[in-house]
Amino acid sequence: MSLAPVSVVVVHYNKLPYSRLCLESLLASDPRPAQIVCIDNGSTDGTVEYLKTDFARQAQGAGVAYELIANATNVGACTARNQGLERVQQPLIAFCDNDVAVRSRNWLAILRTRLEAEDRNGIVGPKLVYPFEPYRIECAGAAISPTGRVQYRGRGRDRLDPAFCVPCEVQCLISACWLMKREIPDTLGGLDEAFNPAQFEDFDLCYRAREAGWKVLYEPAAEMYHFENTTTSGSADVKFRYITIRNGLEFKKRWHHMFSRENGPPDEECRWEQLETRPIEQTGVPPLI
């Protein structure tokens, strides 16, 4: 079966060491994406210069089409990703946060195969793991309780826990990394900018897709590293807690008619557990497999 090529959309807002690791790991993928679209939201730490020069040369040398959109200010992750969606050229589109890096070198082939196995497969996400040994699970897809509480499936569990090594449909995914068919934004629109700068815009798009008849899937055979909360809560000018509460209330209002009837996990299984995270200065470059 011939698999469709992929465009990857990556939003940047400072955090240059993470952006470098993310993008250079994408070029180390096998197969590589056909196109990478980077959107910078007014970085001031040398990120723009890296994206304009060093990475542009690397992408050209790897034979990957590359575009950069450099915003003068932080327009929000939702708006920035929508800018990227306007530039994608391929039938499959991946979102990657700039604090994500490749673990499974063949992640694109795995996710593409799963996505194209059925016509109504719409969005598929990998197993996200912490970027340091023993590489425990950060997120194996997301679930919503009947009252609207969020669960990161498998959070903190062993990477090889059998419960999270099985492909399955899920209620939603976090957009730190996923692959979707272009028909979804083309027919449903992109991310709703009411959720700017970020938080719950990904769940909202998953629910819009599912309401329209698409399947949202978790694929554990593809693994990616995620430096948790680096891109948002690590930014001093983003009121992370307030935004999370505000956007969570909006999501609940919109989708209560669905998640209240979906037999999601009970509330007591959705309590957020604060787990150890490590910055890139401590982890170094985690290995590709």
C-alpha cells in the first residue's frame, strides 16, 4: 500500500534548545516528513535566527520542503497552528509541539499505516513518554469523565504496561503530537481560536471530528518524547492556570452532551498527579530507537 506524505506543523515561542532537538529529530525520522512548516510567535532567544538559517540549511540538505512564518508577537498557539494549516501541502498533517522529540524513528510510517487502514480513521496519536529513563508514559491518549474531568491515560505508568500497549479508539488526544487527515481541517475548520493561546483546543477539535463521524485513535507502537509543559506553563507571560480553567469551562459547555454519555473514567481516576519532569539540560539528547 502506498502511504501518503506528511506535512508537520511546529509552533515555537522561545525555548531554542527544545526546538533544535525537536526539528533535528524530525529530520532523523525514517521516513522523513515531506514538509515542515514552522511558526514562530515572537521569540527573543535566537530561535528565529536558528529557524531562518541553520535549520533552513538542514532541511534543504535533507530534501524536506520547509517554510517559516515569523510573527512579530505571540499570537497564540491556536492562531499560529492555523497559519501553518494554510501552508501545508500534503494530504496528512502532523502537529508537534516544540518540546516533543522523536523516539521511534519510524513513527510516521506507523501512524500513517494506522490512519489509512480505514476510511473513517481521522486522527491518530502516539504513546508520549518522558525523555529520561525509565521513559515512563506521559500520555497514552486522553479520556474525559462524565462530568468533564480530564485523564491522561497511563500517566506515570511503565512504558510497557500491557494496558497501554494496545491500539484503541480514544475520546480525544493532546496535540503535542498527532497525525490527521487533511480532510478534517478542510471540512471542519482549524483550531478554534477562542481557546488561544492554548489548552483544550485539541480536545475540542477531536470532539468536532468525532461528532462528524471520524475516529480518534491511540497507536502505542509509535513513541515520542515529551518534555511536559515546557511550551506553555514554562512561559512567564502565559497565565497557565487561569487559561486552563477558562478553556476547560468552555470545553465542558460545548461538549457535555457527548462526554456525559460516553462512559469515560470516573472522576477519582482523573486526579492530576504531579510527576517529576526534567529540563533538557539534565536529560541531554534522548536516544532514537
